[in-house]
Amino acid sequence: MSHNITNQNLISFKIKNFELFSRTLDNLKNLRGTVDLLPDQLIKWQNVEKILFDLLSRASIKEIRTPILEMTELFIRGIGEGTDVVSKEMYTFLDRGKRSCTLRPEGTASVVRALIQNGISSNPLQKLWYMGPMFRYERPQAGRQRQFHQLGVEFIGYESVRSDIEIIALAWDILGALGIKELNLEINTLGDLNDRLNFQKSFVEWLEINKNSLDLDSQNRINKNPLRILDTKNAHTKKILENSPKLFNFLSEKSLTRYIELKNQLEALKIPYVENFNLVRGLDYYTHTAFEITSGALGSQATVCGGGRYDNLIKQMGGNDTPAIGFAIGLERLILLAGKELEVARKTDIYIVNQGLRAELLAMELSRKLRNFDLLVELDLSGASFSKQFRKANKLNSKGIIIVGDDEAAKEEFIIRLFDKQIPENREEVISFDNDIQLKKWLTNNLFLK
Ligand code: HAM
């Protein structure tokens, strides 16, 4: 804009921009398949996350954080070009330097890259977890979003069946700790690379012979990703597949023994499971154990947790030959399933009612002091009348209340009162601002501060 702009010009500029601005605001919506999580909804998220953090740290699993944005090549190589995730669902774009970037559709490939790149070997063995947003361009519906969140756990360098069991038991216990009912654990074995290649050869031969009886989607997968045909939802194809070669019959002695051992140990731990020989999972990196946990309470998007072993991935991505196993839980689905009791926010411990110049300053100082205790403190900043502030404290159901008005401020003291309606005498005391001992005693006696 030039400096010698006339008033008239300025007014028409403002009007034009106001129109533009208000029109754009109308159109400004979140992208399909993404959601805003508002404060009231986040109470449940935060309660669930707290339980998850506690469980993970008690299991001595350490957190890892990797970028949300990665080179596209990572997912093509890690997850597999023929998978739906890579071929149809990735958010991929060129950045300003013309590099192809992708918003991560899952966490395993990124964790493996980070370990290789940072020279973190499997010695000592690594137990890691991560949590955060993932992106897949899928058709949104209940429990399925384009931006969703996962909690992932990866055990790096672990080969024994015991590590499979610890991983499955951990996923099972996490869901159990959140009070989730109607859980079903499905397991399968995909054998090692050799077993799979042998199977794939005769499976593809069989598919070619029976091609015309398959649905179109499955026909298209014969050359791209034949294994995925096994978990087709098409009822007719399912029926036809009953007569196809079975991967199970191509397992080597070693793979079979491993699988039997897995089942024995699950039984020993009394973790109920169902075998599903069609469970192949949607990502290419799996070997041996593959598993999913579904909940009958979820509807069509029933899988809350999926995971498995990926013994070849780290080597395939340029690292040492390192076995590994992991799982990821979809947090949106977890939140849908978790109990209603987790929707309750922690109650405010102390609400500070205050009014007057000096009183407000003293109240501000006191609120900072109180937050050093493990207390949830709200300082009323409204400047409204005492009765309005009391009403707000009442609405919040605060356990205690502090009152600082001009009279109290003049005497350098405040009133503290238990706000619990169950206790009729409303235990109240007047405490001087510098008497921390008396304050602590009141808090200990009335709010059970430790
Ligand atoms: P996944 O089966 O692709 O596995 O995803 C794991 C979980 O993420 C699913 O069971 C589901 O709960 C949730 N999920 C997936 N897509 C969506 C979506 N569009 N909307 C909402 N939730 C979704 C993996 O991602 C592997 N990285 C798991 C793993 C870790 N395997 C070994 N280590």
C-alpha cells in the first residue's frame, strides 16, 4: 500500500478485505478425516494416556520420538510398495526443495530408521514405545480417520518366543487395565522368508488357475500382493479360498516348533486366543508371529491392536541382522472402548475468590505457592462480585475455597474453607500469608495432602 493512500481508498480496501476475510472464514473447516479434540474430550484422552505412561514405565519400556514427516522412500522400502498403505493411502508431496516427503502412516519404519541412523544397535536390547499422530488417506467412518493416533511398542533385538509373549501380554494387559471388555486375540504365523516364498509360489499358481472365480480386487492383487488376498472381505472369494494351498503347510520344522511354543506359552499365561490362518496384516514386513486384538464393542472397525514379528526389516533397511517384534494400538478406538469413569476430570482442590487491588496481587502469589503442592488450583481472574465467584467455585465442585478481599488483604491474611457439602461445619481458618506451616497443616488435615 502506498503512503499517500486516501481515506476513501483505505475504507474500500478495508471493506474488500473484510468481505474476503469473512467469506474465507466460512470455508475454513478442518480437513475430512481429521478431528479437533476439545478440552472436554481431552479429559478422557489424558486419563487414558496417564494409565498408558504408567504401565509402559513399569514395564521398563523407554520412549522414542521420531519426526512426523519422513522421506517417502522410507515407507516404500519399509512397508512395501504393493501394500494398500503405500499404494493408496499415503499423504505424499514434494517439499520446496523438490524432495518427496510423506506424513508417516505408521511408526515401525521410522523407529527402525532412527535406530540405524543413530547407530543404536540391539546391544543392549531395546524396548521402545512411541505415541502420536499417523496419517492414512482412507474413507473416514466411526473409528477410522485420516489423521489418527497410535501407541506403538517395539522390542528390538529380541528373538525368543518369550519376547512374542511379553509383547502380546503387554497389549492384552493395557487393554485390560482400561477396562475394555469383549476382547479377542487372533494369532497366526507367517513363517520365515523361505517358508513364505515357497507358499507364495504354489499359492500364485493356484490363484492363476482360479483367477476368474475371484473378485476384481483380489484378481488385481495376484501380482502385487497375493498374501493380502487371504484376508479379503469378499464372501465368495473367501469360499473359493477354502480350497487354496495353506501357508501353514509350508512352514519349516523350526517355524512350526516356534509357533507351537507360542501357543503353549499363551495357554500357560491363560491368555485366550483364536487361530486365524488368514490373518496376514496389511504391511509387508511381518515374519512368524502376527496378531490382532479386536473388540466386539467396536462395530466394523473392530481391530484395536495389531502387531507381529519383523525379523528381516532392520537388515533390509540397511542395519544389522536384528530380530524384532512390536504392536500398535489405535488410540481413537481405545478411547471409544475405555470406560466412562475415565471421562471424569480431576476435581479442583482450591478455588481462589479474590477482589481488590492488593487482594488480587496477594491471591496471585498464593496461587503460585499452592501449585507447588500437588494441588489443582484455580485463581479467579474475572474481577466479578464475590457472589459470582462463589457460584463458579460451587459449579466446579471445588474441594476447598480461599477468600481474599480488601479486609483480608489489609491484615495480610486469607480465609480458607472446606467447600464440601457433606461436612456441615465447613472447616474454616484464617491464615496469615506468611504462615506456611499453618497452611500446610490445613491442607494436610482437610485435603489429605501427603
Ligand atoms: P496397523 O495394523 O496398520 O499396524 O495399525 C495398528 C492400529 O492402528 C490398528 O489396529 C488400528 O487400531 C489403528 N489404525 C490404523 N489405521 C487407522 C485409521 N485410519 N483410523 C484409526 N485407527 C487406525 C501398524 O501400524 C504397525 N506399525 C504395528 C506394528 C508395530 N507392528 C509391529 N510393530
